[in-house]
Amino acid sequence: MRAKALSGLLALFLAGSCFVAGRASVTVTQDSTWWGAVADAARPDVVAGMLDAYTSGWADGAVAEGVRITDEGAKLPPSAFSTLKEIVYRKEGDHYASFNTEPKFSRTFAFYSEAITDFYASRSAGAGKITVGDILTCLSDHAQYSCDQIEKFNTP
């Protein structure tokens, strides 16, 4: 009985050692080289995941900024806090909204996939180092910067 238990534990140990926790041994930059390696059929799914991460990250940042402004405002007299809100936010009806408009991507994932591919194909050689995430920022319905500006900011 003891031999079976030890054999079972040894088998579990050996099986477990085959599944070592994954460690990144290579840094991946999601640029034109990376995008070119993604299968055409998989690109819309990749875009879906990236847009989900992008909008979730924006929402998390907006909440954190709201908490920070509220915490800072709590230290101020009410009139100064009101002025602070007017500087950081714009009044919309009975509430304040961030000047940094929430990203919205209303087109299909296939559209964004093709737009990314077209961006890399139609720009300067230096634009190949621009990440897919940066390109997506200029494709938002309420983009703060155009794709031309994104290229200009990111190429020498």
C-alpha cells in the first residue's frame, strides 16, 4: 500500500514538473512584424481581445482618476473643489464628465483588422515599429489623435 502511495506521489510530481509555470523568455512588441505573423483569419479575434483590454483599461483609469480627484477635493474648501472639477471635467447636465472621452469602437472587428493592415502597408518604414494598440487609438470613434499624428509622434 505504501509503495502504491509513493508511486502515485512520484507520478504526480513528475506530471507536475512537466507543467512549469510559464515564463516569458522573449519580449514581444506588438508591431508590424508581430501583426504580420498573426494569421489573417485570427486577426479579428485578436482585435476583439485588444479592444476589450483597451476599453477596460480606460474605464479602470477613469475610475482611479475620479477617486483621486475626489480625494484631493476632500482636502479643499467646497468652492476650490468646484473650481477643480470644472478644470478637470466638463459639466453635462447635472453631472461632470471627463474631457477625455471614453473610447468607442463601433465598427466591426474585421474593419479594424483591415485598417491596421492598411496602416502598416501605406506608411513609412519607421511606422512598422508603431504598436497595434497605438494604431487602435487613432481608429476610435472619438480619437484624440489622427493616424497621421500617431505616425508623426512615433517615427523619427
